[in-house]
Amino acid sequence: MTAKIRAVLVGCGGISAAWLRAVSGMEDLELAGLVDLREDLARKRADEFSLRDVLTGTDLSAMLDALRPDLVFDCTIPEAHQEVACTALGRGCHVLGEKPLADTMDHARRMVQAASDSGRIHAVMQNRRYDPNIQRLRDFLDSRAIGPITTVNSDFYIGAHFGGFRDHMAHVLLLDMAIHTFDAARFLSRTNPESVFCKEWNPRGSWYDRDASAVAVFQMCGGVVYTYRGSWCAEGLNTTWESEWRIVGEKGAITWDGANGFRAQCVEETDGFRSKLRDLEVPVIAPPGLSGHAACIREFVDCVRSGTAPQTICTDNIKSLAMVFGAVESSTKNELVTIHPGG
């Protein structure tokens, strides 16, 4: 019988429930400890998920010394990610952390270096990569049915009345949400960012204190251009959380509504002012056994066992984070910004 992998989860706020639900059916994984600055929150989660034998506490280092786990799930706030990750990696633990990877690019680079120095895996919870619809879209793009990709466009418009800290947060759309869409753009196009020009603003009638809308144009490698339009204070005709997409290739185009709606066409004949086009089927893929958080965690645990790299490993995910901070810098300076994820 394969030995169970032991895990400690740190940060028992709201998002931890999604993680705990995801791991509840993983028989090869033992959740041995819960850590939070408020131990009552850790105990509350233990009670909620019937974790009778789990150890709870407020000190991550002490918990790691006591339990010697194989890995750490980091569900803390972004400002705590560097400390948590470096502490865990320094104790020989693998780490899977909530998005974003870090609260600054300098912190992200230190975390990537700490993972390299420790020889352990550090990856990020980009759960939307494991949505079966986005996987269906990438399979279609990989088939080259519309030729090599030239242009990627995404629209994200949701009137989100959160209340609380987000209403007062600077760069709220870019820092708190756009990481998902930017990472999806990289995932779909198989390209990486080179530069960005971004404009943020707060529309009249907004219920946010700071800029909650943005437009960004990214130059990606291989000549691909990616455009992002988004707002968290847009009422009416809201998109899905996955955004709406139009991807243009040399021989055709595809649109995706972020849910189950796909439409694709390719060139059939090029005579005349406008080409004759033909509708294309977007093949349905076999439904995955897991999706979202569960799929990301499952892949991570499997990679810890095999020593292989998960697709959201920090050395790759830092490129998506660089798009976020590049966009913020561009908007702040009102100028084109070159993106250097590694330096």
C-alpha cells in the first residue's frame, strides 16, 4: 500500500473551505495540521470538516517541526505568501499556494529561488486551467484548425458588489482577478509576455474607491498580440468569470463565451474581397474525473510522488504574475512597460 502524503494547511479563512472540500476524497493524502493566526478559525475548520485527529495551532514553524509533513497548502493572504513558502521550503516541504504567487515580483523571485535551492516543488492554485471548457479550447487551438495564433482578445465584465476590503483596494481588478485571465491567455496561446501598455480608470457611478476597470495590450512572444478589457463595476450583460474570448489564427478564428458556447470558422476559398468561410466543429473532450481546485491539488500531489513538474509550477506561473505587475506599472506610469519575469 502506498504511504499517505502528509499535509499541513495554513490560512483558515474563506478560501480554505474550497481546498478542504477538494482534498476530502483523496485517500492517499492525510491532512495532519491546520494553522491560522487565530487558532479558533483553525479549530472551526477542523470541526466543520470532521478532522478529528488534526493538530491545530498558530505557529507554522512549530507545526512543521512537530509533524514533519511532506507538503504545505498555503491559503494565506498574498502578503504572507513569501514568508509561508520560504519557511515551508526551508523545512523540506513542497508547497502549493493560493493565487497570486506573491504580492510583489521581488517576493515572487525569492520564492522561486527558495524552491530551486530546496529541491522542492512550489506551485500555484490556478484552478481555472483545469476547467474542461478551457481545455477543450486549447485542444482545438493545438490542432491548428485555424492555423497559428496571431491575436488573442478577452473581455471580462462583471458588476461585483463585494463590500469589504475590495471596495477600497488599489488596482482591484488587476491585482485580485486579472491573474486568472492573464494566465488563461498564456495557457491558450502557449506564449509569454514581452511588454504591456495598460490604462485603468474608475467609471462614473462606480461603487469602488479606486480604479476598477482596465484595458491592456500585451505583446507576446512569437508576434502574438493579446488584449484585455475588464471591469468589476459593469452592470448588465455580464460575462462569465472565465471571460469571453476571440482568438484569431492565420486561417480562421474561434470565439468562446467562457461557458459551453464555441463558434469557429476557417477559410475555405480566398477568391474575392472577402474569403469564403466554413464553420468548424469544436470537438468535445472526454470529461475529466476532476476539475478546479481538486484537479490542481491532485496533479500537485501526483507530481510530489513522481518528482515531475505540475503545469502551475512557480517557474512558469511567475510569468503570469509579471503580466499583472507589468500592467499595474504601465497604468501608474502611463507608458509602455517591458516585462522581465526572471529579473
